[in-house]
Amino acid sequence: MHIDLDRHSGITLTEQIRTSIADRIQSGLLQEREKLPSVRNLSRLLEVSLMTVFHAYEILEQEGLIERIQGKGTFVQGKSTRSSDQHKQDRAEKPSLDWQNTVADYLPRAQYWRMMQTPLLDVAKLSMAALHTSLIPTEWISKQFFQYAQVDPTLLTEYGPVQGDSKLREAVIPYFRERNIMTSPNEIMILNGSQQGIDLVASTFVGPGDCVVLEEPVYPCTIDVFRKRGATIYTIPIDEEGMQVDRLAMLCDSRPPKLIYTNPTFQNPTGTVMSARRRAQLLELAQSYHSIILEDDATSDIYFGSEPPPSIKSMDTHGHVIYLKGISKFISPGCRIGFLIADGTFIARLVGSKGISDLGSPLITQKAILPFFSSNQLKKHLPPLREKLKERRDLVLRILNRSAPKGVHWTKPDGGLNIWITLPHALNADDLHTCALKEGLSFLPGHVCYPTQQQYHHFRISFSYLDLPLLEQSVATLCRLLHDFVQSDRHSQQIMHM
């Protein structure tokens, strides 16, 4: 089992081992009943003391993630209702693949993959931060696909340019300039979604031991990307103004970051907006310490009142900001189109990295999206989309205000797709999620959004994916579950104090 340990981090080796194994279990990379290395073998592989591994296993066992069986070894503790005999029977029916456990991999975890792979066919997905079908211009996009395939069949038979279709790169220039991002086609690269941009920036500029700063909590997939690169991750908490830049400044004095990731506008998962003041301070810090800012802008077009502050990229004059803009959250997730903007040599290096990665994005999807930016289609699409999403947000907030129990708190986002809910500190949102799945609901447990010291009393719900009647029903059910969950905890506390 490969675990990257940072012996210069402020986090103990025991906690690093515990976190790495816990992440693998929770994301499904380590499956229930799978045997873990012995304390002796893992201590030898990681070059740490026996007691360091022993204490890590001890904590994992206390958390209910592993089970130590005298004389047999240490195993992943399953949460399945299936019996141990059933598991043994399943394993006996096919040849053993246990030899695969001896092959090291370099995956830190795969939390998003785990959430997406969970069979949720009959579950109302409050977990899904995506648009409901009725909010996506599917007929219009389908028509573009058909027309371009008919007019130019070579779109289906040829590779596109690695940097992306030149006409699309030219067509998006007015869109970005309206947002005060002064760029040119040569400084734009088209991506297979903005997630690819995060991965390309990490694979190009981040290596083992490099200092990377993430917001806390943060979009879960960024954690996986930077851990896979072997980065030393530091986290900066966010408040109602976004990332607490004063705390970042203190970190920079001792450990200047190579890269700072931020999702400053309607942040995923919390929905908060970084103030204009802090955006300027963050850029000033990056300039002082020659750091890269990776600005992930997924939902700034989805605002419900006044427009959010200008992007950090719009203030950047020295090429410190690499800017990502995905269209999944406001046009179509299925097209998997995103844009990366970078200056100077950064763009050339990133295009080279993309060439290694995939040889270029599909031309047909780029052509289908092109008319959105080359005509007034986007300007016609966005205002009604904002109104419909605001209606959904308001519906959820009304139900929460009316029906959620005391002690539960939530954000009130001015845009985006998500609401961040906080339970009393002693409660575990994972346990609530187990109850919710039995009632036909899913949400995103908050612990997956914390890179280091995980917090378990938060979760995220999205108001964009379900139709209105199901959304109303689902949030009402969630509030009922919250009442039962909080009341059960209060009853347990009373018994403990009797």
C-alpha cells in the first residue's frame, strides 16, 4: 500500500496514515472484508515505527472503519447488511484476486467516483450539483449537433487542435471581455470540462512536496488531484467573505505556496462569495511570493441579485492567475466543455500537457456550443435560468426555515447551485446520510470536502437537479429526518447524564 508521508508537515504520521486509509475505505478503493497489511509490514513499507501504525489502526478501529481479528489480521469493516458467510461464499465462487493487493497504486482516494457509482436509481439526488433536464437547452444543442454533422462530416473523422477549435476560442472573447478579462484566442485552451483543467495545472506545475493551499471546505475533486501529485496540502478556512487571506498571509511567511486554489464565486460546497477586498489581497500575496492562483469559476453567471465581484483574473496584470471557466453548471454538463485562460509561457506549457493527456477535445461538441457564444443565444438563456434557479433556492430556504429543527444552520447563497448545512457538532452527517438513503434521499456528506482534519457535522444539498415537486417533497423529508436525528441525539445525551 503506497502512502505519501510528509515528515515536515504539522500533521502527525499517525494521522496521515489514518487519513490515507480512511479515504481509501470511504471512497471504495479498499473494499469491505479486504485484508490490510499487518502492522509490521506497513511500518516496514512506510519506514515508521510499529507504534505509529498500531495507533493509526487503533483509531480506524474506533471509528468503525476496520476490524482486527486475533490470529487472522486486519480487515476493512463493511457497512453492508450482507452477512460474513455471504461474503465468503461470493469469494469462494470465483478465483482469488488477492494478489492484486500486492501491486501499489498512487490513488489517494476517489470520493466523487464513489458517490457517482453508488446505485441511486430510485433516490432523489439532492447530492447532484447539476441542472435539471428542463433547465438545459437540450433541443437547441441537439439541433446544433445534427446540423454540424450533416454539413461537415469531417468533425466525426478528424482530430481537433490540441488547444481547441479556433473559431470557438475567437467566439468566447466578447463573453470574457464583458467580464473584464482581457484575453486573446492564443491565451485560451478548450478543455473536457474544468475538472480536466485542474488536473492539467496540477500535472504541469505541482510535484511531490510542493506546497498547495486549498480552501476549507473545498470542492472534493481538487483534494484527489493534488494528493495524487504528492503535494503538501495546507488549508485556509473560509467565512462569509471567502478565504481568510490574513491566515494565508501568516502561512506564506513560513511556507510560501507554489499554488493557491480558490473557487471564489458561489463556492462549492458552501455557496459563499469572496469579497472584492479579499480578492485583491489574495492577488497581492501571490505577486509577493510568486505563487500561482488557480481560479475556478463554475457558477458566477448564476446570480440571484446583484452581480458578484469581478474575477481575480480580471485584476491580474502579471500572469499569476490561471482561470478556469466551465459551462456544465449553466449550459450542459454532457458536452464537457471548459475554458482555461493563462498568460505568457504558462499557456504553452499547459497546451503541451493537454497534448500528452488526450490529443485534444472532441470537435463535434465544440461546434455544438459555438453558436451559444457567436450569437445572442447565451444572453437569452441566462436570465430565465437565473429566475428558475432562484425559485428553487427560495423554495428550499422556506422549507428549511419552517421545518428544520433548532441547532441546524445553513447558508443562504446569492447564486450557484448549493446550500451548506451544519448540524450540531456532536452529530455525524454520514449517519444521517445512511438514514436518508433508506428514505430515498442522497446528499453530499461534508467530510469529503476537508483535505486534512475532517469535519463530519456538515453536508451539502443542491437545489438544481430535481424537478420542483420532487425537490419540495425531498427537502420536507430531509427536515423530518433531521428532527428525528437531532431528537435521537438529545435522548441519548439525556440517558448518558442520568
